[in-house]
Amino acid sequence: MDYLLYLLIFCIGTLFGSFFTLAVYRIPLRQDITHTRSYCPNCNHKLGFWDMIPILSYLFLGGKCRYCKQKIRIRYLLLEVFSGTVFVLFALSIKLSLYSWNQSTILYFIIGLLYIATMFIIAGIDKEKIRIEKPVLLFGFICVTFYMIYLYIVEKNPSMYRYVIYLAIVCFLILFNTFYLRKKGKDSYPIDVLILSLLMVLFTYEAVYIYTVLLTLIAVCVQLLLHKITTKKKEAVKKTNIPNSKIPVGFYLCTANIIMLLVTNFVIFYGN
């Protein structure tokens, strides 16, 4: 029965993956992501039910739009597969089973999936636009705050003061961003990254965040090194100033945090 459970979780993950591609495309354009039907970005034809089945639709249509025959980028397929895989890994990391589940495990699983979904969307948008969308951050904080309230009231978690302090810092940063940086016309990206970091600390705790930062630094260093090597190979292109080139820090933070969350859960739940 657990095999059927994980198959269901994988299918749910692929559905989320399909939604992620829609959200990453529409949110920066300020388009509706819940009520407006999906459409082909090339011919604007609204997609039918058989056009939106994760993985299968892409394979059966040969990676092309049914209506305009425009090629669909394979990253959509890869994201659906990757999302389904991550959802299954998260379930495995907490030993989710039909035979040994309880209220606390189920709620942590649901909030965890919503948190991972938040990380996916933030990472996707940041990679494309070098921008962290505040509505997505707000959704993440709502989910985590609900879980914190549950831990305090139901499970009598004594670390509520820790959560209150972090949320107070978040509120201060939002006010600072709204009433100072915007009026001065300054870049708010560093503040947004800091707010994102606090969201990670709230849900995955400080130790996991430290490892997240270390993994992010490694990834950024690798990107800079590859960029430098690529630049040197292009003789006709002027050398770029690598330190000033924009790096999607949020993308690397979210990816690293998902990895570290999974690794930490496996260590905790399987270490005993």
C-alpha cells in the first residue's frame, strides 16, 4: 500500500510542477494564476484537459503545442519530473507510511510540501528575473506561521519566543523596504534575500540554514568560475566585470535549502 501512496505523491508532485511553470511565467507579469486557464505562450490558444496532463501530455504531443506545433521547452517536462521526485523524497525522508502516521506527521508533511512549493516558485522566478516576488514570500510566511501556532498550541512547543523574534525582524525589514528603500529608489533585492533567509530559518531552523548558506556559496563560486572560463574562451567578447554581474542568490538559496531539508530529515528520521 505504501507503494501506491508514494505513486500518488509523485503524481501530486508532477501536478505541482506543472503549476510551478505557470506561476513562474505569470506572477512576474501580474497575471492570474488560479482562475485563468492555461494557454500556449506562442499562439495563446487555451489548453484542453488532455494538453495539461503532467509528463504524459508532453510525451504524447512530441514536445510540441497541439495547435501551433511550436516546440515546448523540455525544461517543463524536467521540472514536472523533478518536482514529483522531490515530493516523494520528502515523504521518504520523514518515513511517511499508511501504517504508522499521526496528526503531527501529516501536518508537517502538508506544510512541508507547501514550503517546498514556495521555494520552487521563488527559485524559478529569481533565476529568470533576478527578483524575489513578495506575494510568494508572504504565502510562505502564512504557511509557516500557521504551523508555528499549531506547534505552540497543540504540541506545546516552548520555542515560540524564537518565532516571534524572527517575525518581528521580518516586519521591520518589510517596513524598512517599503518606507525607505522604495522612496530612495534603491535596490531592495538584498533585503528580499534576507527576508527569504528568515523564512528558511523559521521552518528549517538555524543549523540547516547554515549548511544552506555554505552550499549556496559553493554553487555561486562554481558559477563565477565557469563564467570566467567561458568569458576567456570568447576572444571576440570584451571581458566582463565578474564581481558586478548579477547572480540569482535566491535561486541558489532555495535549491540548497530544499536539498539540506531533505538530507536533514533523512539523518534525523533514519539515524535512530
